[in-house]
Amino acid sequence: MPDPNPPAHAAPAAAAVAAPARPRRRWLRLVPGVLAALGLLTIAVLALGYYLQAKEARAPKRVVIDEAAVIGTVMGETYGKYSKAKQGWLYTAADHVTYLMRVVQQARIPDGVDGDDLYFVASGASVSGSEDAMYGVFWLRPNRPYDGTLRQSSMQTRYWSKLAVRPDQVRFEALSETLWGWVIKRQLSGDPAEGPVTTLNTVIAPHDDRIAELGEFLAAREANPAESCDDAKAAWDSWHHGVAAGSHAVKGADEPLRCDKRRWTYRTATVDGTVPVPITVTVGGMLDGQGVEPRSWTLRFDPKSFTYDIPDDLKLPRSEAGEE
């Protein structure tokens, strides 16, 4: 039988109790800001990477000099065409004297601030046999601003001689902790049977953006008169006394030849600091057939003039230097 007291009709259970509203989570409100920040950071990282890559592409690598290629280019630009037959560069000067130039020294210094520095010397004598010779010194280093190219400084010197500078006549050495230079030995022309033949040492080094001569001093003197050394000395003494006394008999007369075979050796002090080191010069050999008394000089560097102080005893005689 049906229940005489049926219960009142009830709403479905799901609707009987209302579900409470969920509170919005606060972190959800931060999501858009976080995503935006990450986007900006990503863009910044990509931009920084692009900038660094572009900067690295613009900045040259540390310059490493190809000695053979660079020297060949510089020699061609300076002295003209290379002659395979003569194994050198044929250079014609403004006065139409032609020299056969060859490289007699080269050194690459790899510890420069921007990379390699290259130093080299070329020398040559006249191909016609005239008493003309020359040498050129070159210094190449990375250009500034740093674009991977090289800049060059050079100096050309011509002198009276049939003899070019030989490789054994060039010494390349450190003059200070920051300066490399050359001591180049060059023999002037002449016949020791007719007059003194002089060899000079010339100190050369870079200065600022150029090449400078720091000093020049005697390296050798040689003369071989036909008569004995005693007779030659007697003739020289008579001439010298006449000059000192103002004698008209010797006025304008050539200086008599005397036996001479002197050598001036030198050594540089140990490098210590940025000022070029002193150079000690010592004379030896024979004069008038007798051994010369040993004597030494110390050549000190003057930073103001950027030269060594050379005493008169070590200079080329005024008559041979073309001075009055």
C-alpha cells in the first residue's frame, strides 16, 4: 500500500545545499606581469647577445703578422719591382742611382699591446759600381683604431760607400723594457792605402710614431801607408806640429797617412726600466804600429733630446764628416 503520509517533495541533493564561492587565487593576478617580465628579460638577453656578437665581429682579433707577406708588400711599395735574377728589389732614387736592395734583418715581437710588432732592415749598394749605398729601417704594428691593419714608420739613409750593410752588421736588441732598436754598422767608402777607412755604429729606434737616430760612434778605423809605420808616424808628427804652429808650409796640405787599425767594441747595459740603457764603448787595436792604450767611454741617454751623449773622441772626424 502506498504510504498514507508521503514526505514532502525534496529538491535534488545537489541543489539542497548551495556551494560556497571559491576565492580567486592572488597569484593568478601576478601571472601576466611575470610573463611580461620574462618576455622583457628574454628580449634584453637576446639584444645583449647580439650586441656582444656584433662587437666581437667589429673588433679585430689580436694581430698576428705574416712576416714574409708583409715584408714583400712593404719592400715592393718602397723600392719597386723584385728581380728574381738579382734576388733583390731594384730601387731607382730621384738622382737616377739604382740600388739593389735586400732584407738583412727582421724580427717579429709578439708581445705588443695589440699584437705583433715587426722590425726589419733593408740595404743595398749601387748596381753601377758608384760609391753610393743606402739602408732603410722599418717598424710595423697594429693600426689604431683597431681594424686589423698595420701602420708603418720608416727611415732611409744614404751614405758614401760601395758596400751595403751585411746581416752580421745589424744588431737588434732591447734598449729598455719598452723600446727595441738597432745598432747598424756601416763602412764608408775608401781605400786604406790612400786614406783612413772608417766604420760607424749608428743607434736607431722608434720614437713616438717615427724612426729616430739616437747616436753614432766609431766602430773601426783602418789605414795602410806604403812606408813603414815609423816613417809614416814621423811624417804625421811633422805635419801635426806644423798645423799646431800655424805653419804656411802645411796649410792646405792633406793629412799624411799613418798606420791605423783600431776597433771600438760596445756593449749595452742590462735593461732595467723604461729609459734606454747606457752603452759602454772600448777601444783596442793598433795605431802607428803600437798597441793602443785601452780606454772606455760610457754613453748615457738623454730622454729630453732622445739621443745618446757622444763624446768628440768617438765621433767621425770633422774632415770626413764634410764639416768645415
